[in-house]
Amino acid sequence: MENRLCAAQNTFTGAITGYLYDAGGTRVAKGSLSNFNCSSGPGFAPTANYLLGSNNRPITELTVQPTADVWEHSNVYVLGNLLATYDGIGLHFQLSDWLGTRRVQTNSVGAIEETCANLPFGDGMTCQQTSLPTTEDATENHFTGQERDHETTNDHFEARYYSSVTGRFASPDPSGLYFDLALAKRIP
């Protein structure tokens, strides 16, 4: 519906991931599928739910468990840009370049936890952790501040997905308007 990615299969593992959207087209959940289809009915097992903010960006990610959803992390946005992430370890600040791509992650006192680098179109992103006690990235938001789906390695740009491997979007712009990749906002 509305040209949204509803399912993707990992060619190496064969695992199928499904995506659910609300009436406005905003992704609200993802999960595993037993067979390749775009149905949220039988065969769909949710793995993550998202609580959305006023700008329809995911503010909080919850991992689905049998008894109750478990809080993973919450993001803090300022003027549409990711500023910080709060998780079980603490508060992490995201320092980004002019495109919004994360380059450095610090803790609440400013000590560097990790540095990140990538090639021009978002491919080959690598993050080097320092000796500070941190488990991994505090958030999946990397290239231009968009969420990277680990299942597909695509970046979720709300209306469509971007493949950093090919340097292209997976589908045409659904709005018919010019879509500025750097700002991730539609411009008439």
C-alpha cells in the first residue's frame, strides 16, 4: 500500500522481515514473517514497536516480548535532528556532520564512546568504540540521521527506503516532489 516496503528477505539467512504502517504511512512496527507476504495476520510475529513523537519520528523503540514490551532506547530530537539517545547505560549525545550523519557518540560528561566513518553514499559505515563501557551503538540512526534497518541494511527515510549499497532509493519518490537527501525534507 502506498508503495511502502512491507516485507524483505535476507538472501544469506532466508529470514523474512515484515513492516507495519499506520494510516498516515508512518512505520510503527516490524517483525518476522513465516512466509513472504504483506499481511500482518497469521505468520507475523512483531519484534519491535515504535512510539512516535509529534513529528512522526520514532522517539522510543520497544522490543516485543511474550509478557510485555521491553524498552530499548529513546531518542531526543531538536529541530528535526537527533541530539541524544537515552538507553539502559545512560545518556549518549550524537555529534553529526552537515548531512546529519553521526560521526561521534559521547556520554553525558562528553567523553567519546565511539567514532564513525563511512563512504560518501552511506555505505561501508564503521564505528570504532573506545575503552569506555558501552555495549554498542545507542541508536540505529546513522547515515543522514535516518534509522538503519539491520535486517535489510536499508535506511528508513519515512516515505521510502535508501540502499547505501547501491547509492539509490529502493522506490521512486511517492510525492512527486523533489526530495532533498541531505535535509530529508520534501521541497516543492
